[in-house]
Amino acid sequence: MSLATDLRSRAETLGQSLPALLAEAEHLAATLMLGEHGRRRAGQGDEFWQYRPAHQGDAARSIDWRRSARSDAHFVREREWQAAQSVSLWVDGSRSMGFSGAKDRAPKLDRARVLALALAVLLLRGGERVGIAGLPPRPGRAQIMALMDALERDLATDDYGSPQVVGMVPHGRAVFLSDFLGDLDPIETALTAAADRGVKGVMVQVLDPAEEDFPFDGRTIFESMGGSLRHETLKAGDLRGRYLDRLATRKARLADLARAVGWHFHTHHTGEPAQMALLWAYGALEGGR
Amino acid sequence: MISGLAFAAPALLLGLIALPILWLLLRAVPPAPIRRRFPGVALLLGLKDAEAETDKTPLWLLLLRALAVAAAIVGFAGPVLNPVPKAEGTGPLLVLFDGTWADARDWQRRVDRAAVAVADAGRAGRPVAVAVLTDAPDAPDFQTAEAWAARLAGLSPKAWVPDAGWAKALPEGDFDTFWLSDGLDHAGRADLLAALSDRGAVRVFQSPRPLFALHPARFEDGAVQISVSRLPAGPETEIEVIARGPDPAGIDRELARAKLTFAAGEARAETALTLPPELRNRVQRFEILGQRTAGAVSLTDDSLKRRKLALIGDGADKEGLQLLSAMHYLRQALAPVADLVDGGLTDVLAAKPDVIVLADVPRLTQTETDAMLDWLEAGGLLLRFAGPKTAAADTGLDGDTPLMPVRLRQGGRSVGGAMSWGEPKSLAPFPETSPFFGLVVPEDVTVSSQVLAQPDPDLPQRTLAALADGTPLVTRREIGEGQVVLFHVTANAEWSTLPLSGLFVQMLERLTVSTRPATPKAEDLAGQIWVPERVLDAYGQAVDAGETAGVQGSELAVALTEGPVAARPPGLYAGAERRVALNVIGAETVLAAAAWPATVPVEGLDAAPEQDLKGGLLALALVLLAVDIIAALWISGRLRAAGSAAVMLIALGLGVPEAHAQDDFALTATTGVVLAHVLTGDPQVDEIAQAGLAGLGDRLRERTAVEPDPPMGVDIETDELAFFPFLYWPITATQGQPSDAAYAKLNRYLQTGGMVLFDTRDGDMAGLGGATPESETLQRIASGLDIPPLEPIPNDHVLTRSFYLLQDFPGRYTDSSIWVEAAPADAELSEGMPFRNLNDGVTPVIIGGNDWAAAWAVDQSGLAMFPVGRGYAGERQREIANRFGINIVMHVLTGNYKSDQVHVPALLERLGE
């Protein structure tokens, strides 16, 4: 086989192994133009940070003579501190995430996965380390494939899930993507555990617009996606006001929780474009620096 | 039963019992809920419904469903409003039809009603017989109902009255009678009713529809008198009577129409219809509009026709000697009954009269003779009277003269006078072959002088009337289709007393000289066989009589007074010389309503007909069920999706025809300013015009506030011109002439403020002398337009300053002069103004030949299409041409705004004064 056909076959193989999720995530990530960023303080790194006057204890080698020649004192070149951060992702894979309010909308899980992978792509490009439940955080492009495999698991059997704190690296970052419609106590526990480890992060609540509007009326029997919960009503339209109140209360509680532990909380609807959530999440993750 | 309501299948009404059970079922069974998978159910747990609403069907939905089911059940039970009562009884049933012309107004309804009665009798097992009273009396044939049901369709009404002999033709034995009467009282009805009542129960069916009868038209006081009777005499109504006859091409057509109004409670209405004599002579029948019976049709015979008669005498009548004048008696006899034409013979022949009477005119010139012979060949009647001049003339001395029926002896003879032997002669009875046969000769008619005929072999055949001694008094010869008749006496009383007697008038009538009275009397009809030409059926249709036998005159006279019978059907009867119409309704016929005794039930006179409610109720049930579907969907909350689909369907269905209603042309023309050019038929010229106006539009858009839409081509024949402020008309040599409608449109356009720019495009040739083909075309086209006087454009015309200040108006050429509406003669320059105030308005036309469209034309990319001039001067010329175009459009859109005084200071400044 000549070189050209070998290259081609390899390229095709590579192309086949690129699944839609990754393509979408890369596409989404590409919409955000970012530069390399630092930590805005002096430390080890590549980027120039500032000149400071040399004082006792600095090695003679570290004096920047060009700058010093311009003035009478001696200056040391400082570099920006850049350290790879560990980010661990959690995507709620429970059955409630498989809900889609309309035929033309993808289920919430798809949106959550895309967001997670796009975020991972961005972070890995920025040199961070990204991990997920079961995968310790590692840098580099190869981690994307591993992340993708971990994400593309089928839905779990229970209705509502709770985040796992096991693989979190202390003083790292975390991203929770879920609808947070289940019991809030496990979430509170997880958050406190993460806060104990010094992990700061971001909670993105992914909701379907139908869950936000509650457009149901008439005699209805509501069931949860896994079938464990059931509620029957004669006039669904009447429940709307109270449902929305409860939803708002829940969101408020989640926001309070997040604030208490120093995290960020945001609600995203699958009807909106994903860039908005990605932009927010990325900004919230970096805001701590 | 509820009064007026009956049920065809009342057993089904038992289903209504099931309604309460249905109610209970529906109440007990709630509507089905929807199942939804919803993760947010975690938030719903613990919420209770606001109202303690039952999970049963809501009450209104229940009522709706119950109503739908009830409507369906009642509908299937077949309710009928105002049902037809059924007959009870056993024994044979006789169904009698009157079958007269009065039945023809709703014959089908009667047959249907009879079919229902026959079917009922068949179901009850009774033998049935059907008889029609206008047929010849015959014992009715009782058979099974099925046998008669098939024959019912073949019955038809007849145009005469029922036969009176039916009372005797009825068989013995008992039977019930169902009599479908026409509502009129005919002779013998009471006897028949008595005979039928003896044999069993009698029920009568009458139709409530009104009956109209048209009496024969008469001619009185210069108009045709028409009268109509009606039964019953009800509220005020109006009917129309039309006169039908052949038009000059021979096609049967409506000739005239008259309206008659019946006052409330009146049974008779009359009106007079004036017709010109030509139309009157052509009328063949009168009909009442909308009625299809023989009683509404009245045939006209010759009684309405008036002959056109020309009386030509022997020179001017001397005053004071009227009673001696030959024409006096003729005029007295004929003026009331014929149209007299006066004049010389050639003039009279040109008027094509029916009869020409020559009183003592023995000789005619050759041309007159030839003309007269032609007229005779075509069927005229020449009536000649003798006199002294005829006696003295030597006509007939050597051979037949063309215009005398016999050869005359010169001199005549005198009898019973002072100088002669014998008594004045009286008339012999008329021979059978003579048209006068049957007329009674009064005793005081004597003849004292006459001209004599030569005793030729064919004299007896030509003699119509003779004196007692056999001498012919009236002779006749046929020429072609016409005839010449000679009275051997004078037309006045000099030679005989014949003109003084009534016999004279009758003889003239017999000779078809004058019109007849309305009803011919028995003696007029006697002695001839009258053969029917056309026969009326009961519906008033005239059919060809075919081989129907002729009728004696005496019988016809009887029928004229008493009405037609089977042997003498109504129609048009032709005799030897004239035609008589026998109509169903005579002049004196009165429509009498049949009076039934109280023991005889009469049906059919109620106002309300039978109405079947089944269809309506079932439709109501369907509609309610459809509403129920929507209601059920709404209850269960599924309506949003279904509703939006339904609303979309309805909107689609209703929205489709909306688009067609708009006139796209009008819309494109009026949504903005559109410059238009007239389509000339030459595609190249049209293209240049379009491009020119497009270029002008670009310039306007760049430089002014006017932003025109793309230009449109206008066809002056078909398109509306009022949408366009300005029409550019390029003239080609081959342009067609606009039609009259197009000229009318153009004139209206010019009068209401439009402007046309005529461009003959021959500016390079026009100055060289001679008319170019384009200018000839322009003259041809403009000849039909209403253009005011024109003059070459003056220097201070508003076009020179309406946007730009211009002095000349070039297009592609510069030479041609521009013509605009002439200024009024009194327009003068006032003090301090740089221009005169000319026309208060827009000039309707601008005529020139500088080919402006080519100068304005730009192509798609905005570059000029045609070269103008050469080099820089050419471009300058194009610029001036563009400026001229802008000036024209501004002038059109703003009028003579720039002639306003307010612009004067600025203009003075610009003009440098």
C-alpha cells in the first residue's frame, strides 16, 4: 500500500471513530474564541507577568539585564503562574434526564452531554486536566475520547441521580450538570463534601421548556420517567401556578446552597442555544482565578 | 298525535326511554385521563386540586349528548309536519281526475297525490279504478292497485270541459270516491256528485294554487284590450301578459308585454295594450307569463289584423258633394276597421298595402300597370268599382285587359231609371261557390245601372254575385297570388242602393277587405267546413293538428259560444278565406268556484304543505355529535393541538380564494408612482420605452423626492389608464388605430388630468420637409382624441422651470419642436414677473419628435443604452434630456406649481435679473 492510500485509510478510520457527540462538542467549543489565560499572579509559567526589583536572595542569573540597563536598579522578570487545573465533571444520567417536552427537542441528557464535552474540550485546550466519574483528571487530547466513552452510557434506572464526590481532586474544580428535580439532600451532602475538600465549581440545571412552562391541562395522570412517582389530577391547569412556585423555590434553594459553598448556579433550557450555557459555565469556572 | 305532526315509524320513539339510562351511564363513567411522563412530578407531589370537582361528566356535556341522541331517535322515527290524511274504509276506490285545462297547472302534484291514494288502497287490499272526466264516459274498470299505479303516469289533462255524461256511466255497487277536482264548477257536476254520494263516501282534493284565465283580446279604441280573470279573488297581485308572434325572420318571439294588476278581492283585471299596426298584425297568441295552462293562452285569428287599404279615386273630391263622392261610402265602411293609406298610385304601391280600391279609374299608365301586376302577383287584392268613366272607356274591347276581371261592354246599361224599361233589379241569392254564400240579401238592395260584362265562356266561373236576371254584379279573376274584383256598380249610391246597405259591408268583409268583429256570428261561419290548423293541448302548447277532421261552421259557432269539446278542440280553424280561433276561455266565460256540500271533506286547501322533518333532525343530531367531539377534547385538555390543526385547516380552506380576488395589475400600478408607456406592438420600441422610463426613474430617484416604481407597459384597449399620472407614447409608422372604447378611455384620461407625451422619434428627419410616416400616424391617432388647441412651447412655459431651468428639450435629437397646449389668448406678462401665468393646470399632451426614451434608456447595469450626439456635447445633451424628463414628471405631479408667485424672487435670482 502506498503512502497516500495508507494515509487515507487511516484518515477514514479516524473519521469513523469520531462520533457525533464529539463533533458537536468541538463545534460548540469552536464558537468560543479564547486565548491562553494565566492566573494573574506571579509564578512558574511561560507568559511574562511583570518586572520586579531584585532583592536579597534572588539568583544572579535571574536578573533581566535589558530592563535593568535602562535604569539604576536591578530587575527580575517574573512569569505568570500557570498551573494546570483539575476539573471533574458530573453529568446526571438518571431517567429524568431522558425527558423531552417536544418531538423536535433533544432530551435533556443530550444537551448536558454536549455541554460537558464541549467544556472538556475547551479546558483541555487550555491545558487543564479534566476527569469524570471513574476517570481521574488527565490533560491532553486523548482524554477527550476517554471522556466521551464515559459519557455515552445509557440512562440509569433510577429517576433522579446524585453527584459523586469520589474522584474530585482537592482544590480543583467541579461541574455538575443535572436537572436537580430529585431530592436535594444528596446534592447538599455532595456540595458540603466538595466544599470540605476545597473544590469550587459550577452547577448547571438543564431543564426542558415544558418543565418550565407546565403547559398541561385537563384530567391527567403524571408519572415520573422511571415510573416510581405518580400523581393524578383532574384539572392540570390549576396546578400550574403552584408547580411554578415550587420550581422557583427549588431554584432559589439551589442558588442559596451554591452561594453558601462558593459555587455558581445557572439554569439552562434545552430550547435555548447551547453556546449561552457554555459561555456562562466557562466564565464561571475561570472566574475564580 | 300533536296537531300537524305525525310519525312514520312511531315505535322508534320508545328509544327515548333509553335516554335516562344513557344519562346515568354517562354520569357514572368519567372521561378518560391522559397519561404523561413528566420528571417534574416530584414537584407536584402533595398538591391537591383546587375544586372538589367531580370526576363525572360535566352537566352541559351530558345535556349535549342527550340532546344529540334524542334528536337522532326522533329523526329516525320519521316525523312529518302537516301530514296527508290517510283514507279509511273498505270496498273499491274510484279515483277521479277532472283532467281539464285547470288541472294542468299542477298536474304532476295531482298524479302524485293519486298515486299515494292508490298505494294506500293497494296496501289496504282495495280494488281501484282511475277515470278522467274529460275522456268519453265509460264504466270505470276496477283492478288491483299495482295495475293502475303503472298507468297513472300516462294520464294527461285535456283542454276542454268534462263530459256531462259521466253521472250515467257509473256502475252499480258501492265504492268510495277520491275526486281530484280542478276547483271549477262545470256543468253536470252536481249530478255527478249526487250519483257518487249515493254509492259511497266522497273525498275531494283541490289545489290551492290560483287559476288565471285570459279572455280573447279585442281591438277597441285603437288599442288591444286584454282582460284576465282569476280564481280565487285574493290579495292584490300583478301578472304579465305577453304577445307572441313571428318576427320578420320567421322566428317565434315575444312581441309585447303588458302588466295587469288585480285589486284586492277583484276577480277580473283589464288593460289596454297599444301596439303599432305592424306588430299587431303579426301577433299570433297572447299568454299569461308563468302559467302553463290552456286557459292562460289566447290565440288570435284574423280579428286583430287590420288590413292596409289604399283608396284611389277619380281626382279631388269636390267640397259639398261628399255624399255623391265615390269614396265616401267606402271610407265610412272601411275607416273603422282598416288602416287607410292615401296617396298617388306609385306612392301607395311602395307602401305595400293589402288592398287597393280603385273607384272608377278605368285606365292606368303602363308603368303603373306593371307595378300593379307585380303587386298582384305577390298577393294583393285589387277592388275596382265601376262608374261613368269605366262605362265610357273601351276597356276589354279587344281582349282581356290585365287589370279587369272580365271584358266589359262599352256603355253599361240602365234599368229602372226614368228612361228605361223595367224595375231596378234586385240581387239573386249567392251561389255556393261564391265567398258571399250564406249572406242574407236584404230586399231593399236594388241596382239601377251597371256595366255589363261580355259573355265569355269563363264568365260564370268569375262571377261572385249576380242580379236576379243572372247578370253578373261582382266578378273576380285571380292573378298570381292576388285577385282583381270588380263591382259592376259604383261605390256610391248613384247606380245602386248596395253601398247604403249592410250587405255592402258584409260583402267587403267576405272579400277579406276589412277586419272582422271579435266573435264571428253563426251566419258568418255557416256553410263552410273549418279545418283545424293548430290545436292547443291542456298545457297551452300549440301543436300541428295533423289529420284532425274538419268541423261544420254551425258546430263551430256552437263551440265558440259554449266552449270546446273533444270533437272540437281549441285551436286555430281555417276556412276558405279566413281563420277563426277557438279558445278555451271565451269573452264571457266566468270562472266559478266549485261549491262542495259540507258532507264532502276537501283537502289540499291548507296553506302548509307536508314537511318531512326527518332530515333536519338527523342533521341536528350530527351537528351536536360533532360539537360533542370538540367538547370532549376540550375537557380532556387535548384541544390545543387538535384546535390549532383545525384552525389551520379552516384558514387554509378559506384563504385560498382570497388571493384571486386582487387585481395584480391595479395593485402594482397604484402602490407607488408608476411611469407608463403605451404598448405599440413593436417589441423593440416597447423595450426602448421601458428602458427609457426605467432610466428616467433612476434619475428621479437620485435627484428628486419622487421615487417611482419600475415602469409598466399599458395596453390602451384593455388596461385602466387612470392609475398612471403620465403616459409615454412612442409613435411607430405601423401602429394600429385605437378602438372606440380605447378612444373613450383616452379622452376621459386626458380630461381628468392625465398627460400623454407623444414621441414620433423622427427628429432627425422631420425638419427636412414633408410628413414622415410617424407624423401621419400621429395625426391619424390624434384625430380621435379630444385635444385642445396646441402651440409650440413658449419660452415661459412652466415646463422650462418646473425643476430645472431649461431652454431646449432635446432627446436623442434636438431639432424637433415641442407642442403643448396653447396658452389662452389673453395671457400677458404682468409687471415684475419673469413669466406669464399660462394654463392653470397640466397640459394634456406634449408632442415632439426628439426620441426621449432612447436618450433616457439605461440597461440592467445602469449604463446608457444608446449614444446621444458625440463626445462631451453628446453627454451634455443626454443630461439636458434627463433634465427635461424630470421636468415633465414634476410638471405632471405638481401642476403649474412653479408658476406660483412665491417662486418669483428665487427665479429672478437664478435667472440673474
